[in-house]
Amino acid sequence: MRIDDYQAGERAAVVAPRHDWTRLEIAALFALPFADLLYQAQGVHRAVFASNAVQMSQLLSIKTGGCPEDCGYCAQAARYQTGVKADKLMTAAEVVAAAAAAKAGGASRFCMGAAWRSPKDRDMPQLIEMVAGVRALGLETCMTLGMLTEGQARQLGEAGLDFYNHNIDTSPEFYGDVATTRGQDARLDTLAHVRNAGVSVCCGGIIGMGESREDRIGLIHTLATMPAHPGSVPINGLVPIAGTPIGDAVLQQQAPAVDGIEFARTIAVARITMPHAVVRLSAGREAMSDEAQALCFVAGANSIFVGDRLLTTNNPGRGRDDALFDKLGLVPMEAIA
Ligand code: SAM
Ligand code: DTB
Ligand code: SF4
């Protein structure tokens, strides 16, 4: 029986999450004719989610630049000359004011990012105050602060943090080409701490860093075989930053950072393998055409970042996004929840 032969109420059960995906099965999905892949992704998407609803998150860089890590794509790594200047941690009052503006602009989740290897225990009270203040506005809260100890994850969970973003970025095989100051296993440890603290996991990766299809398969395989699928899966298109090793390599080839069809394929495979996850068309939208973004929504993306800025780079503003939503008949997820 096909998905669309079931009644609406039965459908979510039909797409019960599986955690035993093999690389071969994921490779076979990637290899489908494009229309067949998107048809399958649409079937899964419509079985679980309202078909045209898109969740909207807004980012704020609460502590910019000066990061000791060496992620080869990142504008905020202290060791690369990217023109980003290091700032200190914002105050809770400043963060809450920015969250109020984000809410007025239509965001339902506020994601606070810090360019740290990991937070210091002395920062925790300030971070906890931010979570409480943003929550009090009626927004969902998300933080991305680097690696967390079990205790730090528990403290943030107790403060009411809804989501923690921590990306595995790429396949286990390619990870060593992306960052060397810590391994991907350390990222998986933090994700376990977050999960155990009862905070929802937001975890995904970056496409367009020079990785192979096999690496994209490995990225999705790692995510889809986690003990629980992440609640949110951000798929970022590399924003190439001059001065970073990966950004420079992409810029010097003068090739588009991401092939739009392969990007949409990756979203579709994430949608099919993690049916209940919200899949975010994350960084990289500024450089994407409306048509490329439309393909990603058809492939099953149902979340975006809104607002003019991501962390250090630009994002399509409200005007362009409103026009895109109008053209495609998309509506904010909260509007129909
Ligand atoms: N320092 C924390 C960490 O690494 O987890 C939090 C901030 S970090 C900037 C969050 C994520 O943003 C990275 O894991 C990466 O996936 C994504 N990201 C950073 N720079 C990017 C870029 N230039 N293009 C696309 N995605 C990027
Ligand atoms: C995620 O996966 N993407 C966001 C968020 N999590 C923290 C970050 C995108 C950053 C893009 C580059 C920049 O603005 O510096
Ligand atoms: Fe630091 Fe995060 Fe950037 Fe890596 S991605 S250099 S950990 S801010």
C-alpha cells in the first residue's frame, strides 16, 4: 500500500521512525530519479506534517568571534583572518530585547549562538537568565554554545531550554578534513548529554564543503541511526567565508558552493529517513534562487531562519521571504498549529 492510500489519522503511524537505516538504503534513496525521490519525500512529509507549513526560527550571535576551534568553514575561528571581531557575551537584557523584536517579526523560536569551544561554568547564570527571559516572551528557546558537560546540559534543561543545536557537520570520514581541534565523537557525547537532560536535539550538517555524495550519505546515516532522531535537522548550505580554508577553496574554484539539485536531494533523504524531524533549510538561502528554495520545500524542508542576519552573515530579510511565501503558498507553522 502507498502512503496516500491511508486515511490521514493512520498516516503518522505508517511512517514510524526507523533507526536501523543502512548506508546502502540511504545511497539508494540518493540515487533515485529526482522526481521519484521528491514524490516519496512528499508522501512522508504529508503523512506527518501540514503540507505547506513552515516553522520560523531567528538566530542571534550572543558571543561573536574569537573561537579557539579550527572548523574550516567558520568566520568566527580566531585563527582565520575573516574580518570578524571578537565580542564579549551579551547581557541577558540585550538578548531578551532582541528576542522581543524577533517575535514581532514572526519568529516562533529564538536561537542563541556563542562562538565557544564550550561554555565556562561562570557563564551559566547569565545563560540561564537568557533562557528564562526569552521563554517568558512565549518563544521557544534554542542555544548553541559548543560542547556541554552533563551538568551544564542539566542546568540548561532545568532553566527551560527547549532545543540545543550541535551539528555533526558531515560524515565521520570527512570530519577530520573539516575540524581537528576535536573529533566528531566529542560532538556525539555532547548530544547524548543534551538528550539525557531532556532537551530536544537540533543536529545537522553542512553541504557544499567539497564533500562527496558518500559523505552526504554518511551524514544522513549518522543522524538517522541516532538512538532518537533529532527533533530538528538543520541542513546548511556552506556560506563560503574568505579567509577560512574551506571558504577559500570554494571561492577560488569560483564554482557555486552548492549544487541546488543535490542539495534538494539531501533534504529529501533527510525527510524520508527522519519522518518526524523538522528539517530546516538553514544557512545558504541568501545565495539561493527562489526556485532552488522551492525545490527544498517540495523535498520536505519545513523550517527556515528568518531575519536579516544569521550569526555573522546575511540572510534573506522579511521582504524577500514574505514574497517567497506568497508565491509558494507557504504559511507559518504556528498559524495553523
Ligand atoms: N560554537 C558552536 C558550535 O560549533 O557548535 C556554535 C556555533 S556554530 C557557528 C553552529 C553551526 O553553524 C556549525 O556547526 C555549522 O554547522 C554552522 N555554520 C557555521 N559557519 C557556517 C558557514 N560558513 N556556512 C554554513 N554553516 C555554517
Ligand atoms: C545551524 O545549523 N546553522 C546556524 C545555527 N545552526 C547556529 C548557523 C549558521 C551560520 C552561518 C554562518 C554565519 O552567519 O556565520
Ligand atoms: Fe567555533 Fe563553532 Fe565556529 Fe567551530 S563552528 S570555530 S566551534 S564557533
